[in-house]
Amino acid sequence: MAEDDDAKIRILQSLRGKICEAKNLGSVSGPNRQRDLCTFCTISLDQEEVFRTKVFDKSVCPFYGEDFYFEIPRPFQCLSFYVYAKSVFQRDLPVGKVSIRKDDLCKYSGKEHWFGLQTVDPNSEVQGKVHLEMRLSEVITENGSTGQHISVRIIECKELPLISGQNCDPYATVSLVGPARSDQKKTKVKKKTSNPHFEETFFFEVTRSYSRRTQFNVEEEDIEKLEIKVDLWNNENLAQDVFLGETRVPVKILQSDHIHKAWYLLQPKGNGNKSKSDDLGSLRLKLTYIEDTVLPSACYTPLCTLLLKSPDVKPISASAAHILGDICRERYEVVLPMVRLLLHNNRFVPFVSAVAALELDNTQEANTIFRGNSLATRCIDDMMKIVGKNYLSVTLKPVIDEICESNKTCEIDPIKLKEGDNVEVNKENLQGYVQKVFSSITQSSSNCPPLMCDVFRSLRHLACKRFPGDPHVQYSAVSSFVFLRFFAVAVLSPHSFQLRSHHPDPEISRTLTLISKTIQTLGSWGSLSKKLSSFKETYMYDFFKSFQEEKCIEKVKKFLDEISSNVSKESSGLEDAVVLKEGEVQKRAQGRKPPGMKTFKKRWLRLTNRELSYHKHKGETSSLEWLEVLSQVSRCNEGRLATFHPSNYTSGAWQCCQSLSSNAPGCKPCTTTMLANLQLDIDCDREAERIFSLLSANDTKLQSMEDACASLAVYQGPQREPEEYSKFTIQEPKETFHTLKQLRNIMEELQRQHNIRNDVRQYGSLDNPIVGKTS
């Protein structure tokens, strides 16, 4: 059983970060002049390229601004960032590189750093691993003396690099190196493979021997200085062979007559010729590397159960999820795994509603609602990025693509205008883009994911309850998220939301900045929290005069109503119904045979957020549009059935399946909801392990919170909290202390499970190879 559990252990790695900018890039070999450098960056795991930026035109201080994220599917030893100069007539020329060993990534995690570029040396561009079997044995010579010899078996190699895009022709050389000796032997060449199987054994004798009669071992010092050196090469036939990597194994680690069998990572040749960072320039990077050892699911059940109970804990500040956000409030990445876990188990809406209610209790003015970077706002931000990804793509990608590809000038700031620019033409271009983005957003309510609608509905209700005398707060509570934190941010940085593959160039970026700023303001008009006079820039004030304020307010309010109005069964009836669609359709009479003129009748259908009704009226509409809107609205229905009948019930039977009962369950499954599809992409065990790691990293804060709870529970006088205690939200000390103790017990048990399995990954195995010495 233990072996089965060990087989379920997963080592999951991911890398997130940003290639920010380079400065003072040096010259490269070739005809390129320094001022004409067109550069780009690549990211490589060992020698495998996994990411590439777009080409930045003619600058020695380019701003790349490229975000990246990827899962790492295999072991690696080095993460490298290369800067290349783009060449039209020959291959791209390397300017320099930044290489960081895997073991050193934790030093730079989560913060921006400047790295000096180093020379790209062919002898340092290595990857792969080699499987060796070695043995040190005693031998008796013909004259009766005793000596030693070493057998080296090269079994196979894995993950050797491609050469010019193709599998290499590898061979290995094996040497016994030491003072005044270097015996070298060679394997056969293997054709067109990155994973060659050699299965060749070589023997090396230790030349000095000693008599078996003597008690003094004269060979001990000699063996201390001997090394087994294995080099991998690519056979080039007519050209010089290409170095693929090496590893060195000290002979002293071999015990007499014991077989040493292990995988070794190939290393570069350590020639020590590193250039100064000032020679080639430097690169600013932000990196976050995460490696999680994910245990079997059963290990995380107690932690998941405690976290998923959070929405039911009173007060919410005493819940495990809120405590996690409280002690890790300075670490943005802590919210994401918690949000994913709550989403997967349909517990997100009640949790975020409770957290938002707590925040509103501490909000004194309606015009500052949800403006800070709180636990509630961070949770909703992450939820929108996960759930609203497709919604953003459908709503914004077509118009964002048009803006980026048409490349119209939209600058309206007189100070930033270029020679020959016409500000009136630019203003017209910008207004056209803003109108397209604004219309795409305000007409997208039927595509808004049901989960987002549920959250917006809750926020609207809570805001009205907290500020009953403010008629506009119900809109500002929603617009502060959907406009300011969702659509406007996506317009500003489309590459961060997968709407574009790369960061836009400076001119397009400026256009998107102006559009984003405009969309934020138009979105806030719906809550009447801003007027034209609030603009500091005169050119923005003049630009906004071209918009009809009342019509924009009407459209924004209608959109916000559609995505947040109350559709629950407990509706008080005081809220006006929101008309989602209305128009004329053709109604078919059931069971009428043969079909004729009276089979179809015109009806005026009216769909609101509460009901579907029809009556006689004139007008036309598209039945396809009705089906789309009905499909979107039905996903919000809490009583939605899992099956349906695709045909009608007539003559005492369903015509599709011939069931006789009119109440018979449907014979066809309904389309799955978006949330069900979302759950397939969430690995709860991995998210729970991430949460455990974050809790463990903040163990001192957990202890401080426990001390604060104990102090507050015992001391009943005026509260004089230490400064560190004031960082925590503690409403009920006893309840919070109880949850902290539960978390502590769960963490100790999880740590024990990790300790038990620490030896599962044997050092020297394929998944955990030995990092050998370099020359």
C-alpha cells in the first residue's frame, strides 16, 4: 500500500515572471552597428527554448515588458535568458545571456533584479544526463602483488540537445584523469538520437601496485586525486565535433567491490572566461519559481475540509481561509490557490460575500467602496481572471486585434504630438476605438459567466444594505470591479489576459492607455461618481465633450443591471424587471396535422431577468438571438434540470423517446455549465499543497496570531495591542484560536507525511540526478 501511495506523489514545477527591460546592450560580432540593434529575448530550460519575446526595434535599452508563465514538465538544471540581435541575412547573433541554476532560483523569487549579461560560450551550452555504473576492484598481478582497477559502464543518456534542429549523432569518451595521467577511451557513435543507449564497459588500471604482505596502503593518496571523466560529443564527420557536456566522478567515492550506479547531470566546461556585466549590458527580470511535492489526495482531506467550511464560520475572520489571507496579505500569490479550491467546490460565492460584508462594515463612505487591495478585492480579481477568460476573449479580442493591427495614431495630448500629427484626426480615431470597446462591453451581458453575475449580485445587495440612503452605490459596487478591475485592465495589458501574444509597441500601448482610461471613466458614470470637471488634463476634458453623457449613463446602468440584478426566488418584488430581449417570433402549434397557415402564429416575446412572457404585438427579431440569450440566462437558473426532451409531448407520449408519462425525466443531457467545465482544470491536491507551503513559510506569523488571540481572550481591560497584533483581524479571539490550533495540527501531520516520503526520490535517480564536478 505504501508503494502505491508513493507512486501517486507528484513533483510539479512552474515558473512565472516578467522580462522587463535591458540597458546598455553591447555590440555583437558581425556587421550590426550598436545603434541599429533590433533585439529579442528567449527563455530556455537547459537548451530547450520555451518562450520568445517579439523583436524590439533599434534600441540599446529596449523595454520588453513580456509576462510569461509555464508549467515545467521535466527535471532541469539551468534556466537561461538570451538576448539576440535580429539579423536579416544570417542567423540571429547572441548578445549575451543570464543563466541561473535551479538551486539558486529561490534567491530571486518574487522580486525584480538586474542581471549582468555573460558571453554565450558554446562550451557552456549543455543539457542532458548520463547513466553510469562504476566499480573499484582489487586484482592480483602475475607476480603476486595486489593492484586495483576501475570498471566504467556507460549505460545510456537522456535529453541531449538538438543540433541545428535535428537529433545529434552522439558518442562518449571516458577518461581516468589524475596527476601525470589521462587515459581516454571512446564509445561507438549512435546515429540521430537524443537518448542514446551505449551499454559499453571500459577498464582502467591503477598502475602502481603493492604487496599483499604489507600493511601500508600506498595507493590511498593516489586514488584521492583520481577522477572518472565522461564527455559527450556530437560526431560532425568533416567538421569539428561539438561538445555536448561532461561529468566528473571522484574515484574516492567508490567503495571496494561495491557497484556505484547513478544518473549524472552533464555540466559545461568551466573555463572561467566570463565577461564583465558592463561589457554586454544587463537585463531586468522578475522570477517566481515554484516546486510542489504533491502527496496522495487523502493527505489533504483535513486541510481542504477546514478551508471549505470557511463560509459557514461566524465571524468570517475566524475562518481558515480568512486567516490564510490575513497572515499572507503581503504575498499576492496566496489568494489564487484558495480561490481555485473554493471555485472547484462551489464555495466561492458564500465566502467572498462574507468577506465583502466584513470589508463594508469597516467602510465609512460610499464613494470609497472596494477601492483598496483587500482580501475581498483580490479574491474577486483572481476569480474574474479564471472564470472570465473566455468572456474577455469573446468581448474584447476582435476590437483589440483591430486596434493593434490597424496602427492608427490616437495621441491627443498636445505635448506628445509628433510632427505632422493632426490632433482632430487623432481624436476621431480614438473616439471610434472607444465607441467600439464601449459598445462591445455594454452589449455583452448575456455572455457574462453566471458565477460572475452571482458575485456582482451579492456585492450589489451588500452595498445597498450598508448604504441604504445612497441610490448610486448599487452601481459603483459592481462597476468598480467589472470596469475598473476587469475590462479596463484587460484593455491596458491585453497580453496579460491572453488577448494578444506579445506586449504592444509603445505607440499602440499609448492608444490602449487612453482607451482604458476612457473606459474607466465611462464605467464610473453609471454610478454618477464622476463628472467631466474631475479631469485634470484639459485635453481629456475636451475629448469627453464628444460623448453624450446621459446616453452613456443609460447604457452603463442597463449593463450593470443585467449582470447584477436580483433573479433569486426570494426577490422582494421592489426591484424593476430588467428587459434582456423582446421581439416577434413564430409560435408553432403542437400536435396540429397537417401543417398549414394556422400552425404558426406571430407572438411578441419579452424576456426579463424574472420571466418570459408573450402577447400579440408587431415587430421582428431573430430566433437565433433568442436561443442565445435564453441559453445564457438559463445557466443562472438554480433549478436547472440535467436532462430534457428534444421533442414535444402529444397524443399521450413524448415524441422523442415515446415515454408515456408527461413527468418522465428527459432523454437527452443538457449542455454542461461553464462552472462544470472550469472544475476540470483545477487540481485541488496541488492547490492544497501550495496553501500548505504558504502556511509553513508564514509559521512565525501564525504563532504571533495565536499569541494575540491568547492575549485578547485573557485580558479583559482596555486593549493595548502590540503593533504586530494590529496587523491581524481578530473579532472573536476564542473562535480564531480554535481554528489556528486546527490548522497547526493539520500542518504538523502534513509535514510528517512529507518527511516520511523525503527518501522516495533517491539521489542519483533519473528524476533526481547527481550534479557532478566541472573542470
